[in-house]
Amino acid sequence: MGIGLTAPRLSWILIGKEHNQSQSAYEIIVSDNERDINQFKGNIWKTGKTSSGESILVKYNGKKLKPFTRYFWRVRCYDQNGRATPWSTIQWFETAAFLDTDWKGKWISDGSKPYEKDEDFYKNDPAPLFRRPFAPKSKLAAARLYISGLGYYEAYLNGKK
């Protein structure tokens, strides 16, 4: 989750019951929605059958990925005799910001300077408390809160930690 690369790398592990098996090729599909990936459609990337024994850190080479987006992927492999395995279970990854301009949020602070030296962190400086009610303009299907802080922080939603 939160991959900040425009070309992430995908890996898989082959599991078999027979001895002396090897991968001769693979096929990867990537989709930006579950419906397509469930139907074995890769609307973002389809490698087609690719002759390779590679299964670690295979570089993504499909359509340009969007920031803050979930992508679903599957792989199937071919053994040394060219027989295809079933498609893997669905996996996913999410992209993060690629550029500073991708961020829509705003930093909040109490205006004090950040610590310059490690020992400054232990001085008597009470941690400020930030509270902000939030009312969405429409019904939310999902939401994510990104928190970054110099020290202690907690987040509550509807009174629950």
C-alpha cells in the first residue's frame, strides 16, 4: 500500500507437488477494478505469454498508473512443458503520491519549530492537541486518513480510537 513508484515490481512464488518443475513463461494482468480482474481482463496491463523464468521483481510496464489508486493483478505461469497453471488469486497494490502536486491535504501545526537536535525532543514541551470535526458532503464508501507526526498521535472516528 502506498507505492510511490510509477513502475512497481511484482513477484510471485511457485508452489508445486512434483519435483524438478520450472517456469518457462508467465502472464500478468492488471486492472483498476475488481469486476475486470475477476473476469480475467487486464484493462491496465496484459503481458500476454512472456517467455521467462523470472518471478521476482518483474517490472510493471503497462498504462501510466494514477496516484492514490488501487490496482488488482493476477499471474499465471507455464511449466517447462508449456502447460499453464490456473490464474493466481487476486492481489492488489495501491499507489501513493508520485509528485508533490498530487497531495490535496494540508499540514496542520501549532506553529512551533520542529526539533533541530535529538536532545530537543526530550525537553518539556507539551504536545498540542488538534481536533477537527468533519462532515462529508456525500455518503462515503471508503476513506483513508494519512497521519504523519513528530512523536505521539492518535486518531478517533466517531469516538473510537
